[in-house]
Amino acid sequence: MAVKVLVVDDSSFFRRRVSEIINGDPRLQVVDCAVNGKEAVEKAATLKPDVITMDIEMPVMDGITAVREIMQSNPTPILMFSSLTHDGAKATLDALDAGALDFLPKKFEDIARNRDEAVSLLQQRVNEIARKRAFMRRPAVAPAPTSATVSSTAQRTPVRALAGGAATATAPAPVSRAPSPASRFKASGKRYQLVAIGTSTGGPVALQKVLCALPANFPLPILLIQHMPSTFTAAFAQRLNGLCKISVKEAEDGEPLKAGTAYLAPGGMQMMIDGRAGATRVKIIDGGDRMNYKPCVDVTFGSAANIYGDKVLSMVLTGMGADGRDGARLLKQHGSTVWAQDEESCVVYGMPQAVAKAGISTEDLPLDRISERILVELNLV
């Protein structure tokens, strides 16, 4: 059965264009269109679409308000269309906060080198987020108080202590929040000098959830690699900085890595690490025409492995594709720790699945327990 799609936009030209692309995929079918957010809310309730594509700026009711109302009454995977401007970035992040799963620029030429590539990308995104509909309809269930699932098929084993020197950072006094008595997470005994997190589709919400739970006295620098347009990363870093206890900023070339600060890779560029462990600086280079992802998780992870060796705590979160797998493999070869987000809590289980299937990750973690696992691993609780 084809995935039913509701297209929402106040522009008749854009509605027609998006509908033609979606209907061009035999797996997809546009069941109706809406010209504003109010009509979208009403048609979401009556038509029960599998996916909704949503504009942000519309008369009567804007897209952000419509997303919020739809997620409260008829939770549905929603793909936003936005402009690649600073204001467009802020509005898109608001829509993701409201419950939208993903976004694409309204100007297709901004995301693809030709029309065929743009058509394929839109169809792929709709098909991917449609898979989350069944999970969104489920009633919320509290996470079981158990340790992360370890897949025997991927031959992953629990993290074990490795021989080596202590981390440069001295662990601070424990934060006031005590761990749940039912929690079964245990620290591996490893010492770390860096945390690195790679993600894509669904990443903004996932990163916000993880980073907001970290204490202000977090003892290590954090590298964040999120697939995102260049006009979005500054706004995203600013948003996270206002919400988190730690500092979050868009990374700048040449700045030293500091404990308690998260550095977001600039969109359209590549973020690397230069120097030596304990005296490292950010290195921002051109994204490169041959690179599929700008920024690329593999590039940053590989750089971190070369500088920090076995002292990196890394994780690959929700996202489409396989970026991060090769970089994570290099980290593991150097003795560092690699975790992956579990399938059910991902918007798209592409990047974490690539790492898990390759047998690189040692633990598969639900999103709502990743921050807790980090704090336990670093002996902060």
C-alpha cells in the first residue's frame, strides 16, 4: 500500500511541484493538499495521512502552530520546507521543537546538483520518515530500567577497561542529581579526553535532549557533527547555548578546545582537530566538492582518532545514510569507545545501523538514556 501524503503550502505552484514529485514514486501517493495550517490540522484529522509536508509561513495559521496542533491531536511524521536564511533556520528549529521530524529547503537547487537528484532526495525523505508513523501512534511507555541492549548478531561486547594513562581533565565533584536506583549502567573504567557525536536526520532534537542534561562542570570538550546547511548551524548553536548548562558554539578555525564547551561543525565545511592531546585546536577547512556530507562525521571522527587515540567517547545518533561508520571504525581501532542510538528511538536508523551492523559499536542506547550513560561513564553520578 502506498504511503499517503498530505501536502501543505499556500503557493499553488509549490503544491503542484511537490505533488508531482511525490506521485512520481510508486510507493507514495498525495491524497490531498491544504493551503494553510488550519486546513492542514483539519485534513490531518479526517484523512489520517502517513506523512505531511508542511510550509512554515502561511496565512490563517502558520506551519509551526499547525505542527504543534497536529502532534497533540493526530501525531504524524511531518517534513518541513524552509528558506535557507537565519530567520528560516530559527523557524525550522522551532518546527522541529514542535514535533516535525525533518526539513528540506524550499529551493531544491540548494540541496541538489540537478533536478533528478532533488526529486530522489525528496522521495527518499518522505519514505524514510513514513516508517516512524507506527511508533508515533503508540502510547508513551517509560523506559525499562535495564542496561543498553547488546546485539549478539553484531558480536558487540560490553565496554571494558583498557590500559592507559588518565585523562587530562580531572573529574569534578558529582552533580547533585543521583542516578536511579534501578539503573544498571556501569562505568567501564576508561579515561577520556574528548566526546564526539555525529548525527543527521532527527539530530537537532536528539542533540538538544542529550546536551541539555549535561552539567555545567562537564569535564571534557565535545565535538558535534550535524548534517545541516551553512545558514542553520550558527542559529542551532545559539539555540543550544541558551538551553544547555554547558557552552555551545559554532566552531571557529584555530580556537582551542575547552572542557565544558560543545563545538558544532559549521555547515558546508569540515571540522578537524589539530595539535596534540591536551593542546588541541579546531581546524575548519573547505567542505570539498567530492564530499557527500559537509560537515562529514567520518572526517571529524578520523581526525579525533589520530590525535586522541583511545581517549575518545564517541556516539552516532539518528540519521540517514552511513556517515560515521568509517570514522567510528578508525576510533575503535585506536581503542576509543563507540556507541550507537537504538533503532526505536531514531527518526531514521541509517547511520547508527551502519555502525552497529559493522560490529563497531559496543552499546545500543535509547535516546532518553544517552545522557545518563555519558554521566555514568565519566563518573559524574
